[in-house]
Amino acid sequence: MNLPPEHTLFLEYIQQAWQTQQFDRLILSQYQGELAQLQKMIVRPIVLKAEQQLHVVYRYQTKDISKNYPWQEFAGLLSQWLNECQQINLFTTQQEIQLKAKKGQWKLTSTKIKSGHPIAIEQQHNRDKKRWISQDKPFLQLLGITDQKHAVIPTMARKWKQINKFVEIFAGAIRDAGVLAQDHIHVVDFGSGKGYLTCAVYDYLLEQQTQPQVTGVELRQELVEFCQDVATQVDYRQLQFFQGDVRSYQTDKTDVMIALHACDIATDFAIHTGIRLGAKVIMCAPCCHKELRPQLQSPQVLKPMLQFGLHTGQQAEMLTDTLRALFLQAYGYDTKVLEFVSLEHTSKNKMILAVQQQQRTTPDAKIMQHIEALKAFYGIEKQTLEWLLKDLPVDHRAGCAC
């Protein structure tokens, strides 16, 4: 393949950065090849089983696919990729080099990084902060959170914060529930996505010298395969991923049930599953509250406030999650509604955290009176979690329009 001179020189820059261990990342964007909906490729170095490789994220319009390549195989693909992308940026520890097509001509430019490696500064600044997950964990590299030097990648700093905050909440909840005292712990994470929090939970439990079994349940088959591959590569033998959701995955018992970004009434199905299985800890981050809003009748005293659509939506959301928290309390759970780092799918930052105090087959009558009073005040006739707990038929369709 005959390459323009700018391509040949750019390839030499990439090879030199790799050989001198100054390669930080490579971004190939404005893709115009044959792979439908592929937008860009992001390349970072990674160490797997003491061997340096290149971790490539193929970013499509609706999904990410990751692959690892040894240098020789990666180098063989580079020439083709350069011809298929209109802009390529190489970041080394010393400079940024850009190759870009403009009006049919290739232009090669370079810029020195004045302040050195930005991650090192962040690491130094945060050195005293408590981290619930060690940054040198291999799964963090495979998931694109850290680079080959175990430094957090700047664009993943928010995700890294979310992981640590989640594990902090998780650790406190299972401590309060007495779960760590068990010989065996089973955790189910519904809607596990790319596995960031699922892997972190498994890693944390391993550090506590328990015998955890963690299951991630996800509807998207490509993410199931990706996460299972990560678990296999880092030898997490009791971390498994399955294709499905809270209504299709069956298990007889679980100690901790997690459901983050469970949209609309999917949160109600998740909470019901946790109660039914006697989970000692239930963790939900609900969003897309739709069920109660069309039922909401403005009480006379609130009509001046609820005449505004934004306030009506906020009131419906607060009412929805209050009812969920009260049902959990009625069935023997100490329940909190707290702030959490918002997920990448939604700006909502609420978590419902429930720790079992006693296992009840019938709900607390006094709390049920509070629920009935709230429903009557707002004119609510149907709430999915209540119907599920009463074994009444419920429309299973729950989507997300986020």
C-alpha cells in the first residue's frame, strides 16, 4: 500500500513513542471506512499477563467494542486505519501530534505538552484521598479507567469517582447488614452495562477474604460478552455475566441486589425481586419516573405550585421514590434516600438504599396507612410495586426514553 509521506512520518512517530514507552493514547476519528456507525477508535497501552499490548475501543453510535492487540498485529492495522480516518491524534508524554485531512491535503502538526503528564499532577493532588479500589487493578485498565502506569485517564475521572463512591456505600451497607460475616456472599447487579461497578464490587469482596459470587445481568449481548471477557482475563472466576433483565433472570436467593439506572417501573420490579428473594441489601438508582405523573391530581392547596410542568414532574418523582422507600420500610428494611454520583446515562443522582432489619411476609400496618394517605392525597390509583407485592397482574413493559 502506497502511503502519503505524511502517513509514513506519522507511523514513525507512533512506533518511536511505543518503543520509548512514551505512548499515551491514539485517537482515530472522522471514520469513513466500511464499518457501519463506527465513529472513532481510541487506543491505549495496557499490560496483560506481564505483556504490553494495545487496548482499542471501537466507538460506535450506540455501543463500544473493545479488543486487545500485540504490537505486531496492531502495527499491521494502522496503515488501513489511517486511510479510513480523516483525523488522527497521537498523545505522548511529551507532545501531541495531529494528522488531519483538509481540502484533500494531509497536514501534520505537533504541539508540546507544557505541563508534562497531566495524570501525574492529579495523582499527586489526590494522594491522601481514601480509595476503596486500588488503581493498580488490571480490570481498571481493561475497562479504560487507568493507563498502563495505573494513572486515571482524565476523561474517566468522573467514572473513577463514581466507582469509589459506590463501593464506599456498598461497603457500609453490607457491614450494617452483617453480610461480611457469611461464608458465602451472592450479589446480583441488574443492568450491569459495561461492568464498571460489577467488577469493582467483586474486587472489593475478594479483598475482604470472602467467597463472593457476583452476577451481572445485562440486556445487550455485546456488553455481556465484553464483560465476561474482562472477567476471564483478570481471573475473576466467580464473576459471571448473563443476558437478560430483572424479569427474565431467575435465582433462588441473593444477599445483595443492585439495580442502577432501572428505568420507570423497572425499578419497582427490581425492588420487588429483592424483597421476594430476601436480599439483605437493596441498592437502586431510579430514573425516568413516568407511571405516577399522568395519575397525579393536584390537591387544592398545591395547585399554585403544581401548575408549572417542571414542578409537577419533580413532585411525581419525589412521590414515586417516597412510596418505594415506604414499601421497603413496611417490609422490614431500614431505608435511606441519598445522593449519589450521577450515572453516564442520566443526570439523576438519587439512590434508594435499603438494609434488611427483619424479614416480613406481611407489611407493617402503620406504614401502609401512610402510603394509603399519600395515594389518596394525590389521587393515585395504581403503583406497580404495590401491585407486585400483592401478586396483582402488571404490564411488564417498561422502557427508557433518556
